[in-house]
Amino acid sequence: MKIKGILLDKDGTIIEFEKTWHKVFQSIFQELEEGWKLPREKIRELQKISGFTPRGFEKESLIQYAPVEEILSRWMEVLNTSGGDHGEATGITKDALGKLMEKHSKGPDAKVVPLENTLETIQTFHRKGYILGLATADSRESTLHNLEALGIGSFFHFIGSDDGFFKGKPDPHMGETFCREFQLNPREVLYIGDSLTDMDFAENTGFHFIGIKGSHNEYERFMEKRYPVIENIGELEEELLAGD
């Protein structure tokens, strides 16, 4: 079947993951320590489970693949030994953490850096008539902010995000909704992403998959399964969009 729809991951696929998000999370941890007076050992625990290091992110880190809601839940586990949405030892709530994350995702350190050739390629996809969608673990507010900053929001027909409605990847919910809204067969859809969760998502939905090669992911796993691997979507060739 000919490819009619292209569904893209956001972080690590459209925007440069580390260059965009490392300073943001660095600022979050700094405010937690200096402004919220969170003990240094708690900061280290949060950084460890998040896959955050002083120079970047660990491969397949929680911040890379997990929905915001999951990240917040994991952070609350560190802050609260008895469970729930309130860190008894710190007085920090899950809602407050979410607002902190949103604030910094749009703050002065949130410089959105696109991967090479990506913006031009998305415009080309749109001009050629492909149905374009986004399937991301990020919040809807942050996602729309990123797309607006890059000037490409109007090119997308579908936004799947961590908005309280969609189930997070690798659950096929976003992909199934994309197909249903635009009457697409799964074999008419190409999904492009950079994480193992993205690969699992494509397999769960029955989509074609192309992996992005990056310093923060295990792209070798894509190659083991014989999926095409590219460094950015600008490298896509027409034959890769032909389908099967």
C-alpha cells in the first residue's frame, strides 16, 4: 500500500533532544534545590531515575520516552515513601511539579533546536499532500509551544500528546485514533521515531517504521530488526515512502 500518512515522534525526531531539553531539566533541578530547598540527595535521586547527567542524558532515559504524567509519578515516588500525590517529607505536590515543568519548558532556557533539514522536509511532506501527525510523550501545551516556536504547527493535521485523553506509547491508542480520524489503513502510515518505545509503538499499531540514529538512543536495535535508520527526516528517500 502507498504511504498516505506520516506520523512523527517529537523529541529526538523533529527537535534535537539533548540540545533542547538538557538545559530545561537542569533549570528544573536547580530551582528544586535552590528555590524549593529540596535536599541535594533527593535531587540526585530524581536525576538518576530520569537518566539525567551533567553532560546529557543516558540512552533510552525516562525523560526521552516517558509521558510527563509518568515522569511526575516516578518523581513523587522519590519524594514520598507512602505513595499518593503529595511528598510528605518535602511538602511538594505532583501538581506543583507539573506546573514547574510547564514553566521551564517555555522559559528562557527552552530553546527549541530542530534536527538538520527537518523543518524543510515537513513543509515538503505537507506540500505533497501527506496527512501529517505527531505522537509524543510530551504534554499538549509544551508540544504546541514547540511547534509554534519552529513555525510548523499549521502543517500538522493531528496532535497526539500526554493530554489526559491519549494513552502513552507504546500503547497503540494514538496511532489507532490517527487512522480512524483520517480513514487510513495502518499499512498506509509511516511512523518515524528515535526510541525503542517508538519502535514498539509502530509494531503495536502495524505501521511502517523508520528509526532516527542519535547519540542518546540504541539505534542498533532498529538495525537488528532490519528497520531503515536515518540521522534526520531530510534523508528520507522516495522509495522509503512507497510502502509495501
